[in-house]
Amino acid sequence: MIKLLVVDDSALMRRQITQLFEAQPDFQVCVARNGREAVEESLRFEPDVITLDINMPEMDGLTALSLIMAARPVPVVMVSSLTEKGALATFEALALGAVDFVAKPGGTISLSFDEVKESLVAKVRAAAGAQIRKPGVAGRLADRLKEQRTAQAAAAATAAARPAAPACNSRASTVSLVLIGVSTGGPGTLEAILPLLPAHFPCPIVVAQHMPMAFTGPFAQRMNQMCALDVVEVAKPMELEPGTVYIAKGGADTAVLRRANRLMASPRPESRAHLWHPSVELLGRTALEHCEASGLIGVMLTGMGYDGADAFAEIKRQGGRTIAEAEDTAVVYGMPRELIERRGATVVLPCNRIADQLMGWVR
């Protein structure tokens, strides 16, 4: 039996979520009306998972989340509005330790609840068995990044003061493109990898993170502030450049293509052939169409389901290299496990070792 605590200040919302999960045979549901009650019920009821609204009276969801994680850590699925403000609050919640989020359709879940029922049940089930990421990782990485940038600036100043060295024929990286597929738990995991890559990373990186349209732009902006690499959202056809991370736009898929022999990333309408969007599978398949597999690296990170497992396994079969995140660090092990079971993983690594592996492969 999965014990679920539903936290929302809307009586209608509490009733709809409660009825949805009480109709499931393996859920026991308790409710709270605000953040203060959420903290109290988390200790009394001892839930296995919590759905938590962000905007509530008396105590908001972010404050409640921080107290819950300090007193009794438990997997939490945030209920967020589809606005830029809602997106920024959601990323803050994920940094505090929340596992996933559900976006209210049209900004009010009560009017379009049927649109999110299936997703909500799936995410709560996945969260109930998820590993809780320790909060504060992003802040420590940001501090480390500042130190790296200071050291890089000092090294650049020293190099500029030296006489120019003779030109040499150093071999360019044989890697043309890095593909990253990720879903549940993805923002925190990407924050543990991408900020560790240097600004001179020699090839482009394209990320398919399952996320709604209103969230990918703010997420790219957040990552751009944390990374030495440039991070942009693929909102239009874009040439793929070294030293840049391209976040697939939500509400669409992103395809790799070539124009005038230039490698591009371009958004396209969501494909009905794929269950999850932006689709990791479509990203991987289109990369194989336009790049030599030997020049591709596929990285499969935390997430439920199997999106991209077949395409990344094909990359490995044709001579490319792949990384599957290890179970020890994956918030939800579904996507990496599917790649491993297809014998599609060149290596299996915890997320804190993936950046070093990428650097080793692209040198």
C-alpha cells in the first residue's frame, strides 16, 4: 500500500486528486490544506509520497518542502502553474529535493483535471519508489564553477602574456555530437553534470528533457547561469556549435538535420509515434541519419519509461558510445535500465562521474 499525502489549498483540487488515487487499489490517501498542515501530516501520517501545491496561504509549498526535507525526507511531486513564475518556483523546488512536478493545464488544474490524470498517477507511482536527491547540490556546483572560471581567467591572462607558440597540428575531437536523454529527476541530474564541463568543450550537446513548453525556456536560462558552456533552448532551427548545450523545446520534438553540410537542431511538432516529448528516441534516430555513429555519444539519465533506449542502443551497435546512469544515483532508474537491458550501454556510471567520462572521450 502506497501512502499518499495530498496538499492543496483548493477543496476542489484536494477532492479530485483524492478520488483519483482512492480509485487505485494500492493507495491510502491523506490530505492537508496548506504548508503548515503538510509538515504536521508528513510526521504524523508518514507518507511514502506527497503531492504539494506551491501557492498556498499560511505557509507556501517551497517553505513546507524545505521543512519536510529537513524533518523527514520523502519523495515529493510539485503541482505547478504553467507560467514563467511557476517554472522558476518549480526549479527551486527541485533544487530543494522534490522529485518531479505536474503542470496545471491552462494554469488551473481544477478546470482541466482530466488532461493530467494519467500523468499524475504515473509520476506519483514513480516518485514513490524514487531516490531523494540531497538538496544543495546545485549551490555547491555553482561555487565550484565560480572557482573554475576564476582559475580559467587567470590561466588565460598568463597565456596572453607569453610569446605565441608555434602552430601545431593537434587532432580535433572525433566526436561530432553528444545526445542526452532524461526525464524524472532530470533538472537536478543535469545540474550535477553540465556545470562541470568547460567552456571549450569541443562538440555540441543536445538535451531532450521531458518538460512542458513553458518550462524549457526558463530551464535553459537557469542552466546558462550555472554553466561555463552556453545553454540555449531550441526554439527555431539552429546550427550546432561546439561549447553550446541545446535544450529541446517543450511541447515539440527536436530533430538533428544537415543543411549545406552544417549540423542543425530544429524543433518539429510532437510525433504521434512517440509517447514522451521532447522525444529522446526521435532525437537519437535523426542524429543517426545525419552523423556517423562513431562520432556520437548518447547519455541516458534518470527517468521513467524507455524513451530513447532503442535509438541509443543502435548508436552503440553501429560503433558509437553510450553512458547509462547508474542505479545508485538515478532518481528513477527506468530509462537507464532499459538501455542496459538492451545491451546498449558502453559504460554505466554515477552522475558525478559522467562529466569526466565525456571529457575523456572528446579529447
